Amino acid sequence: MEAKLYLVPTPIGNLEDITFRAVKVLKEVDLILAEDTRTSGKLLKHFEISTHMHSHHMHNEHKTVDNIVKRIQSGEAVALISDAGTPAISDPGFLLTRACIENDIEIECLPGATAFVPALVNSGLPNDKFVFEGFLPVKKGRQTRLIFLAEETRTMIFYESPHKLLKTLTHFAEYFGENRPISVSRELTKLYEETVRGTILEAIEYFTKKAPKGEFVIVVGGKK
């Protein structure tokens, strides 16, 4: 393998969504950087990938970037994966990618799974123009961001955890209006995949009756 950084998407649920190319790269690189080696270990074992792994996550990436750059410069091929989906999309990856660019290290990003794409496409909301917001600020800056987004005319995409879903939907109702169209997808590509479409108020009522479980992608219509 050529000495460079490979950004390799992994399945967001269904293991069959990994590409042949991704498996080939992960088998042939010298090192795999994984967000959680225990989680990624299951994936590698399933596809009989024995490549050595190192932990690379949001809590240590600032300290490890320089060493990884030096390893690639010395001739090693390194792949970066996250727990699920494409690296750097609401996951570690940006800092290392930027460091490689600054050091004239080649980067190869493989196409593959990203949760917000199927959620947007099956939402029924306009997808010719959209804005990806990822996770909203938990406390500081949250209100400011919501006030700003209340005027956004493009379709908006958010990620949210199950225990914060109702709080976020309530904030959407407050700042965007109860009748704003919304699509809430959970457990994409998994056994209990589900998408709830309607107004924000209808989504609140649904998940008040049915406790939120799994990881969520929320797609909200823009202001008309």
C-alpha cells in the first residue's frame, strides 16, 4: 500500500453495507486508527481483518496527530475509521486530515455509509439544497444557534441521542413552530429501522408515547 492516509467509511448498522474496496484497504494498510477498538474489533473480526489497531478518538487526537503524521512520512499506510459511518462527520478525523494536508501527505477518502444521506433522501423534504448541523450545542450557544436556524430556508439535518431527542424536538417547536415539517429516522439500516414523518408537534406526541431508542437523524424543513 502507498504511504498515505486512507479515510474509510464503515457500516452504520448493517455490515453488508461495507464496500469491497474498504475491506481490501483495511486488510492491506499497516495500521488502522479506530475511534473505539472494541467496537471496531467486532467489524474487523467479521471480515477477517487482522491489521493492527490503535485508538484515535476525540479525547486523544490532539496528542496523537503528530506521531501519526511521522509514521506516514516514514512510509506507513494508515487507515482511519470511526465507530460507524464516514470519519470526520460528527466524528474524529478533521484534525488528522488537516495535519496531513499541512505536511503534504496524500489523502484518499473512500465513499461509503453516512447516516444523514438516507435520512435526507427518504424524508420527503426538499433535498436539492440542505444544511448539515450535526449535534446542536448542549448548553452554551444552543439558543443562539436555534434563533439563527429559525430563519434558515434550506432543509436542515441534525444528529441526536435518544435521551435528548424530546428536549430537542421541544426546542424545535419553540423556535421553528409546531407545524414545521419534520422527518425523524432512527436505527438506520438496522433491524428496527424507523422513520416518523409529519409536523414537529406530531413527532413530539409520537415519541412521548413511544420511548426513543437508538441513534437519531432529524430532518427539518426550512422556513418558507
